[in-house]
Amino acid sequence: MTRWEIDQPRELTFDPVRSVHVTVVSGNVNVVGADGPVRLEVTRITAPPLVVEQEGEELLVAYRDWPWRGVFDWVGKDFQDWSWKDALGKLARLFHARYQADVTLAVPYDSTVKVNLLSGPVVLSDLAGEVSARTMSGTLTLQSLAGRVDAEVVSGDIEAESVAGDLRASVMSGSVVAAGCLSRRVDARATSGDITLDLANPHIESVAATTVSGEVIVRIPRDACLEVSATAVSGKLASTFEELRAERGPGQSTLSGRIGSVPPGRGVPGRLSIGITSGHGSILRSDQPCHGAKPPRRTCD
């Protein structure tokens, strides 16, 4: 294993890697798929030093002496208790001044990437491997990702563009926006916030959008085939698809039905599920077929 300690702005290059794990307390993290050697650039750093370790094809960038590193595991358990979230927010403010680093990594396109950040924005782009990103407070930007994506934010937004792998996006307070989404399977959740899904792949298998308080907008390609089930407890549902049936019952509104026809050889339609406790929902027809934006080594199909 090779080890470095970074206590000032610095650039490093590495042997080829397949797995990257970044844990930073406060700052900016940018990971991009690129040709050439693996490169790390730290443009801002405050004490204590950031530790970088490479063992075989695994690369780790993290603070070794930070006593609360396990907080990122707590976030992954999808706690719904706001008291936990408030406590972790105070923790982020406590460590914000001391543990700061701005990190940029250029890695092979098919790398597996995991990023944990307590406070600050994360940008992941042009990657074909599996991606996991979490931040307590900040914006997650996901662009041209072809592998499975797992994104989670406590306070902030998730902004995705041209994501082709299975997408799971979860926010406590903030919005989820997926533009030109090429994924076949999408699971978007918000506790307090809006969800906007612009679906660009007609071969959708499963899409779920759930918010407790907020608005849901889903745009569907004109040649998609979906079984639709949408419910709003307090709010209205609207659709530009004549095939969907709108009903208003005691305590809730619903939209249901099938959009499009099953293509030859597929057998069953995909599924679209929308659940809203307080807010409105819209299911809209996209006038454009699957557009040409393609993540690395993937196609719209």
C-alpha cells in the first residue's frame, strides 16, 4: 500500500484504479471519468491533513483522524426522524471550519465511485461504473452516468442529467430533478420537496416518485408503454394522456391506466408509480423521442 498525507494544495498521479472512495467533511468534490492516468488535485486544504492511500486498484481519500466518520453510515439507513437530522446538521457546522478540502479526481470511465461529504457540493460526471454519493448539506450534480447511481441528500438538491443506469435519488429537504433521464429504473423520494423526472428512454421498466410535501412532474416519451398508478392524498392530479382515468374519492385523488402499447417481444409494460401526501402531480407527454445525449459506452436503448 502507498500512502500520502496532503496538508497543502497538491497534485498527484496514480497507477490505474477501479475503485475510488472519497470521504471529505467540508468542501467541494468533483469526480470525472477521463482518459490518461488517474489524477488527484487538492486546491484547498485546512488542518488536519488529508490522507490518500492506494492499495492495488483501490484508491481512498479521507480524513483518518475525524472521530465521526460513521455519520455517513447513519445517513444511509434512511432515518425519518428529524431530530437525528437536526443533530447531524449541527455536527456539520461544528466541523465545517476545521476540516475543509476541495478535491478533484480524474479516473477511468468504468471506475466504481463512492463519495461521502458532510457539507458541500458533489459533482460526478462521465462515469460508467457504479456510483454512490451522499452529502448532509449541499447539491449533488450527476451528469452522463451509465452505471447504477445511488444518491442521497439531507438538505439540498439532486440534479441529474443524461443518467442511464438505475437511479435511486433521495432527499429530506430539497428537490430531485432528472433531465434527459435514460434510466430504465428510477426511484425518486423526497420528504419535503419537488420531484421532476424528464424520462427520455421509451424502454422504461419501473419508475417511482414519492414525496410527502411537494409537487411531482413526470414527462414520458411518446413511444413508451406504462401501467400508471398515481395517488395524491391532499392535492390534484393532472395528465395530458387521455388513456388515464382520473378519480376523486374520499381523501385522495387517483390517476390510473395504461399508456401506449407493448412493443413486440417485450411481453409486459413498464410501471409508473406516483405517491403524494400533500401536493400536486402531473403526468405529461413528451413531444420528443429519446434524444441523442448518451453517457459513456451506453445508448438510449
